[in-house]
Amino acid sequence: MKIALDVVGGDFAPESTIEGAKLALEELSEEVTLVLIGPEDLVNSELEKAGVNGSNIEVCHAPDIIEMGEHPTKALSQKPLASIPYGYGLLKKGAIDAFCSAGNTGAMHVGAMFSIKAITGVIRPGIAGFAPKESGGLGVIMDVGANADCKPDVLIQFGEIASIYAHHVLGIDKPKVGLMSLGTEEKKGTLLTQAAYQLFKINRKINFIGNIEGYDIFNDKADVIVCDGFTGNVILKLAESIYSMLKKRSFSDPFFDQFNYEAIGGSPILGINGNVIIGHGVSSAMAIKNMLLQARQMVHSQVHLKIQESLLD
């Protein structure tokens, strides 16, 4: 298994990415090789500083860098030798099994759409986020930012795709799917959620339990929370802000500690022909480590192939 990491992606790269790779190597088996992508001299220098070496490390030379503030489409076309397009090139060829980056989010999303592309039948790939549950474990929120505006059929497919991830990666049997709304009644919500509800009711691929509200995010009512990317992004950042406020006040609790973005490491793009995880721009070494460990789970589960198979049914 080969998992690639964009060494120059992120606000604190390359120090954080190399240190994160070092931490991951301590937990990954020998069957996993980390492919480190970036300017070769820089990568080798940082590896030497961190005291990282071994046969399960490969360095791929990508001389250019797409900066965090660059326009995604322009950057991808003007910098074909940057780490992000280089990583996607490896993934498209099958030279790696997963690609991880805490770099330019837009470039990561656009790069996926134009290189490895959406799985046939997927209307719009989405970015999955995660919600810790009071009883333990995680729930999946989809979408959390890729698609601010959605149509009902897109939301239905988010429910299907996220259910497959929840089952095969998180190990949840028959994941319960809830539609985020402002009331549990069938007729509550926006025109979008009301129309989507009717389609969810007749969908036999998922275990739909109806509408859920904001206070259901962290309980066990739903394992998969479906919403448009605008709503999902607000939920995700609200949870992160709660953790930040509690930390500033020196409050620590095992449940609220899971609101820390480092605990998961990154958000997978679901619905594309490959395993891709986007990390937070401010990713620390711990976040990078957990992103790489999540990538291993995705590869083991072959979740993108499971999604492909489901759409063929």
C-alpha cells in the first residue's frame, strides 16, 4: 500500500508534515509506504532534520508549490509540476493508493474533478465531515463545503455515499440517515429539504429515519447527517470554535476534545475515483498523522469501489 502526502501543503509545512509522517510511521505497518511529494532537496533536508529514514519512504520531486491563497483552477493549469497536480497524477496512474494534503482546499477539490474525476453516476462529489457521538464513535456529515447549493437528488446521493463510508470505514451496521432541518416533521424545512424528504422516503438503499435538528448532531439519532455544503460547513466550524473556546478557558473533557480537528486529521472527498483526504490548512503534526491513518482505513476498505458498485445496482 502506498499513501502519498503533500509535504509542502499547509500553513506550517514542511515541518508539520514531516513530523506528522514520522508519527504515522510509528503506527503504520511495514506494508505501508509513505510517498512524500515536494521539492526533493527540501523534503530530504527536512527528513534529515527529523531523523526520519527507512525503506518505507519514497520521495517524489515536485518543484512547484500552489500557495494557500492562489486561485485553484489557474494554479493547477499554470503549475502542473506542483505537489497537488503531481499527487493526482500518481493517483490517476495507480502508482499510489491514497493522496493526502493540507494545502489549497480549492485546488484539491478541483484537482480531483479534473484528474481522477467523479465516479460514473455521481452527480456531485462531496466533502465529508465528522461529528463525535456522546455514546462514543463518530457520525458522518455530508456535505461540509464542496457544494454550497444542492438539488434534492444530490442530497439523496450524499446519503447513499456517506452511508457506504460509515459502514465500510467506520464499521457502523445499517447507518441511520437523517436530513438536517429545522423541525422533525415531514413538512418542516426549506423547499430543498421538503422536496428531498419525499425522495428519501422512497429510497431503498439507505436507512432513512427522517428529519433531524441541530441538537441531534451529537446524539445517536442519526449516524449520517445529510445537508448542503453551506449548512455543513457552518456546523463543522461551530464545533471547532467550541473546542477553541473551551481550550482558552483551560477546560478539558474527553468528549469535547474530539471537536479538535486534529482528532480526525482531515475530510475525505467522497464520490471520486480514488482515496483523497483534505487536511485543515493549520494542520499540526498530530493532524497530519491522523490524516494518514484515516487514508490507510479508506484504502483497506476500498470505499470508493464500494460506492462505484452501489451506483451500478
